Amino acid sequence: MSTIHTFSHDAMKTTFTLRINDPNVNEAAGVAKECFEHLDYLETKLNRYLEGSDVWQINNMQAGDTLFLSEPCYACLKLAMEAYVDTGGLFDVTIGRKIEHVKCGTADPPPDQSGQLAIDPDRPAIHCQASGREIDLGGIGKGYALDQLKQR
């Protein structure tokens, strides 16, 4: 007989829910706690609103800056770059300012897309060639987090 325990946790501007099949509620709760702690860690790297996160730092880079990234942020950026290439540019995590503009519902024209970032292919770093790009890893970050939890 299966016993499914449900645990929920708010992170990354959404609610993650785990359903764990384990007869021992304490063991299930321990697994959920470990998963949610990892989610919180990932959020400290991927959240663009959290001052000091990797993404926040990227969004505040100036031309000529190089930033060394955490492995989760670097992995998400590489996934985002692959999605960008695979969709012919339709999926673009660097349109943060335009996303904010749409969310605010203002009648003003959308901001210009300016700036250029380059992901280092050989080491976990990003280079700002011209400032102005803002990254939002929303969907990629959540998917990456789920993949990470699946491995736990």
C-alpha cells in the first residue's frame, strides 16, 4: 500500500509541490526539507530581484566587466542559449526590461533592446561587452530547479 505525503514550498515566484511516496512520514519530510533547502539555494543564484544573486549582478554589469558565476547560473545560461539558437531567437532570456514593461501595463513605448553579453564557453563566466541587457531566467530556472530536485 502506498502512502503519499504532500509538501509545498514557495520559491522563484511560484509554489513547488512534492508528492513523496514513502510509508514513513518523517523520512518523506526529510527529503522534502532537503529539496526545499536546495530550491532556496538555487533562488539565491537565479532570482533577478534578489540583490547579490548571480542574475542581479549580471543585470548590473557595466561594459568591460566579467563576472564568475555559480554552476547553477552558468548551466541555466547555457540552456537558455541553446533554446535561443533552437528557436531562432524566439526564446530570449535577455529581454528582462521588455518583460517588466509588459507586466506594468504602461502605455509608453517599450524600452530599446541594448547591450551585449557573452557567455564564456570554457569557464563559468559572463562578459558584458555593452551594458543594457537584463536577464530573466524565470522558466529556465524553474525547469532547472525541477531537474535538480529529481536527482535528489
